[in-house]
Amino acid sequence: MNKLILFLNFLKTASKNNKKFILVKNCKILQRIVFSLYKAGVLQSYVMKTLNKKQFLVVFPRYYQNKFALSDVTLLLKKKNNNFLKYKEVIFLKEKNKQVFLSTKLGILTALECKTFKQGGLLLFSC
């Protein structure tokens, strides 16, 4: 989960600097997170590139009214607390303008997808 924290901090920093694209080293957890963010509409697109025999993810963030969609990302994963929510607890999540992401046995899903598939999971982050 260290890669998740570093990646989210990297995205937040890139949003403050108004970067047009973000280049990160490829790994499976980041692929899953980027795909989930893309499905949720937070990212414009992403591409896998190979440079010098190393694979990278090129992420293009979505901007709305000159504001990066991930500028207000909040990390909900704590090392000390286990923030696992059962399905019955996920139902009561209130998400007005934010999307909550959970790690489930089906992969990384939004709270709305968890409600659809009747899944609980570990709270990761919201944006």
C-alpha cells in the first residue's frame, strides 16, 4: 500500500503544478488504481509506454474549469486502523460530490459499484 500512498501524493502534487501528463513506473497495483480512476471519470486517459526497456504509465488527468479532478484527494487508509467496511456499512456511506474507493475481492471499486455488487471492502481514498 506504500505505492498507493506515493502515487496519490504524486497526483496531488502534479495537480498543484498543472501538469498535462504524469509519468509513473508501471506495476500491477498502479494499473488497477489507474483503471479504477479512469472508470470513475477522474482521469482523461492513460497509456502504457516502454522507455529504455522499462514500462511506464502515462496518465492524463481530467481538468474541469481549470481545476484538476483529483486536487482534493483524501487518503482514508490508515496503517494503525483497519478500515474494513462490510456491505451493510457501505450502504450507509454518504458521498455527495466525492467518490469513495474501496479494495474488495473483485478489485478496486467505487462505493457505488460496491453497492451494486453487494461487496464490502477496505477503505482506500476519496476524491
